[in-house]
Amino acid sequence: MWDYNIPPEEVEEVFEGKRENAGHYTEETLFIKPLESYSWYTIIDLLGLEKINNLLSEKVVNRLRTPELRRQYEYVSQRLSAYM
């Protein structure tokens, strides 16, 4: 995974709720990485809208690296909450 030697199976287990951490990453910190790196459609393919809606909290949005990403995902969070 990105900068560390973390097996993809451990990452999947974190998102499935089967483990707390993959390496030093929590579910929240694992979720932030693709938000900052991948296209929206790739993230949907990886996690699905329901999981994204559950994880895309104000705390996560505020931890995103750039103001532009924070604005984009704040909007996405609002739309998903209204939709779901």
C-alpha cells in the first residue's frame, strides 16, 4: 500500500470491519488516502456509495490535504446524505 508494505488483504479486512488496523492505518486514515489520490469513480468502485457515505464525516473532510478537496468532498458528503 502506497508508502508501506501492507498487504491488500489487511486493508480489505479493515474496511470489512474484521480488523482495527492495517499497519498503522485505521479505517479513517485508509479512507483519506484514496480521497486524495484516486478519481471519484475509482473510489466508488472500491468501496461503494453506502460505505463512502458512512466514512465521509466532517472530521475526514477536514483532514484532507487541500482546500479544494475539502470543498469538493464537503459537497459530496451533503449530496450523499440527502440521497441515502
